[in-house]
Amino acid sequence: MGSSLEAEQQSLIVRTTEPEDVDDYTGDGSVGFSGQPILKHETGNWRACSLILGTEVCERLAYYGISKSLVTYLSTRLHEGNVSAARNFTTWQGTCYLTPLIGATLADSYWGKYKIIAVFSTIYFLGMAALTFSALVPSLQPSQCFGSFCPQPTVPQYLIYFVGLYMIALGSGGIKPCVSSFGADQFDDTDPVERTKKGAFFNWFYFAINIGSLISGTVLIWVQQNCGYGIGFGIPTIFIALAIGSFFIGSQRYRYQIPGGSPLIRVCQVVIAAIHKRNVDLPVDSSVLYELHGKTSAIEGSRKLEHSSEFSFLDKAAVILSNERGGSHDPWRLCTITQVEELKILMRMFPIWATGIVFFTVCAQNSSMFIEQGMALNNQIESFKIPPATLSSLDVISIVVWVPIYETFVVPIASRLTGKERGFSELQRMGIGLFVATTAVATAALVEIKRLEIARSEDLIHSKVPVPMSILWQAPQYLLVGIGEVFTAIGQAEFFYNQSPDSMRSLCSAFALVTVSLGSYLSSFILTLVSYFTTRDDNPGWIPDNLNEGHLDRFFWLIAGLSFLNLLLFVYYAQQYKCKKAAAI
């Protein structure tokens, strides 16, 4: 009886201590909160991502709640002129799209995405609190205007507002590239089922961004205008606090990627090592190039990358010289194949990245020339007047509607036709969006041609008044831009995450965000050139103050032509592109 009980206990111990099957663990190098290997069914996936998506909705609601009212607040409460308010807005917005490089570099190099989100979201909250405080406390605002005289803010009044504003820029930008890549980290690249879910995550992440934008652009703006900026800023501050709380709740559920050290240093090491060995002949057999044995990569937390034939000059950095065999070696003289392939991946991605700039130049028309065009159209719809800027919300509505349509209908249908897991590859999806965006600007040009025809027929050429043509004719161009974003912007985010080296995912996501800022700058540059070259010899130019005298249609055709050329370049480089090949850990 005793021996039987002992045997049963021994059997129980063996069963309980028996290790899990290796397939039950993640194969992409992710670990748990304490740094240990993790089981797939206990961590990550949608139950972790739901918290991250909730965080993103709250954060975007707060960000757009400030950005959409910033010019108005600077003009009406801080008594800045139109030029000064616009300059402060564009400077702040540009900073918001440059600070992602700071957060991404720290995340990939040293701290990891989780710590960056935790630290920078706290900075974000403190900035929001400072703005709310400045709007609530009367002594922190300048006095009301007396007739045409508006007293300027004191230094302390300016200081607390702008310190808070740029804390928001630092916090928002710092977490921006990390939240999307951290959410995608919750799905295992090496698992076909989870890889499919990861594609869906990017759709719903962009959906969350635009839900936050839609709420802030409608409800929050109304609150600010009717209940005051103290409450209008206080609400998004509360939402940032909720975002931080929602994020921390999932700490034990998340999967974490280990930071692999400075990507910039590794890239420089490859370049310097290749230059140093420029006179060395490459071996015929690439398998003799330097790489660590086994599955472990020299870059902590990253998978090994397979050798590719492009940019073969860089392979010289991995050639093993006679004095480098055995023992330790200088990383500035000898690099692993994985390290070399990281730089090759960045070089292959660069042309694809560059085409995103022109795409966001098209998107920039939503908040600039499309609105200018709308101001020259009849905005009276029965008893309602539609502000031209309000029509730009159709872009957001289009995205909110099309993301579920894409995920529910487009993906399954395209998957059956193409045989691909997600219906289209990331590059195919981006190409479709670039074509749609080109169509959107061409549509705007056709609307403008019709508007000018009506202006001529009604003898309104020299009158700065709206023509009798409904502003609703603009609806298709706004909707098409939204559809283009669903394809290209989301496809771009997915592409830069999936194709980037494991240890550079936040940084590559940050570079993708930089294209938004560069697209706006390119749009401004083109406007400057158009104004300079078309206003010579006393000509009113294409875009005069009175659009009835101009040719805004030619500007739209210029942008459409640039976008079409960009599409052709994209197709060429997309056909040449070779996807990365990584081994499971």
C-alpha cells in the first residue's frame, strides 16, 4: 500500500515538473514581465492588445483635443496674432513628429518599449495637467481684451502654458512609435495563426486612433467652445490618466522584447568594418562569413537573419581574417551576418519609405487646399451652413467606416483570390492606397474645373465670393483620401514593423511617422514654388486670395501628377524588394 502511494506521488512529481512542449512557447524571442520565457496561451494576443488599443483611444483623444483647438486658444486666450498662432502650432506639431525618434531610440537601445511608454506617458500627463491648470486659474491667463486692446501674457503665464505644451509634444512623440510596435509584439511572428492576427491588429490600431480623433473633433471641441477650456482640457487630462491606468493593468499579460543595444552603433560598425576590409575578396561560399553558432544571435533578443546577395560590399564586414580566428574580436572590424543584414534591410526599405512622403503630401491637402477650395463653394445646405473645415472630418469618418469593411469583407475575399493570409501583402496594400490617393487629388481638380466654369458663367471671376455650387461636391475627394489611408498608412505601419530588424522596430516605426511631417513640409515647399513662379509679371497666380481669378485646378493636377509618378516609382521598388528572412529562436 505504502509503495503504491509512493509510486503515485513520484508519477505526479514527474508529470508536474515535465517541461512544456517547445511549441507552447513564443518563438520570436519575447519574454515575460520578469524576463523568463513565456507560454503563448498565458500572455499576449488579443486580451493584452485590447488594453493597448484602449490606451491608444484615450491618448489620441487627448492629443487631438489639444491640437484641434490650439490655434483658437492661442488667438483668443493668449491674444496672439494669426501668424504667431499659426507659427506656434506648426512648430509644436512638427516637434510632435520628431520626438518619436527620441522615444524609439531609447526603447530599442536600452529601456524597452514598456518602460518608454510608462515614463513618457507620465510626462504626457504632467503636461496635460499644466495646460489644464493654466486654463483654470485666472491669474495664469492674461486679462480680457478692452475693445481693440488685448494685454499680452506675462512671462509666467507664457511659461506654464508652453512648458506644458512641449511636455505633451515630448510625451506624445515618445510613446507614439512604441505603442503600435509594442501592441504588435503581442503576436508571435513564428506562429502562422498569430501572424494573421497581427495584420488585423494594425487595422484596429488605426481605427482606435481615428475614433479618438473623431470624438475630440466633435464632442471635445464643443465642450471647449461652450463650457470653457478649463473643462475642455481637463477631460483629456482625465483620459490620459485612464490610458496610463489601462496600460499598467496588463503588465503581467504582455510579451516583452529585450532591447538589443544602440542600432546606430551597430550600423556604424558595419560601415567602418566594410571600409576597413574594402580590399579583401569576398568568399564564394557565404556560409563561411562570420556568424555565431547555434540559434542565438549576437544581438540580444533578436533572431538571426539569413544572408542576402544585395549590397555585397557590406558583406566584407563579416569576412574573417586570419588574425580574427578564435578568441575575442573587435566589433568595429568584424561583424556578424545578422548585423550586416540589419543595415541591408534599412537600405532596401529606404525607397519604400521615401514614397510615403508624397502620399502624406496628398493627405496634407485635407487640412489646407481642400479647405480653401471649400471656402469658395456654397456651404448652405437648406437651413444649415457647413463650415469648410468641418467637411474634413469626412476623412476620419471614412477611415472609421472602412477599417471594419476591410477587415470583415476585403481581407476574406482577397485572401481567397490571392491565397495570401491577409489578402494582400503590405506592399500591394500600400500600392492600392497610393493609387486611390492619386484619384482623390484628380477628383479635387475636376471639382475645381467645374467650379471655375460656374464662376465664369455667373460672371464672378473678379468677385471674391463663393460660387453657386454645393460644397458637398467635395465629399468624394475627402472620402477617397480616407480610403487611401486605410490602405497605405496602415499598410506602411505593418510593413515597417514586419520588415524591420527585431531590434529596430520602434525606430523604424518612428521613421515611418516622420514621413507625415515631411509630407507637410513638402506640401508647403510646393506651395511656395507655385506661388513664386505663377505670380510673375503681375499675374494673380494659381492660388490668389480670390480663387475665382486663379487656377487651383492646376495645383491639384500638379499634386496628382507627382503622386502618379510616386506610384510608378513605388511599383518599381516594390517589385525589386526582397523580404527579410529570420530564423525562430
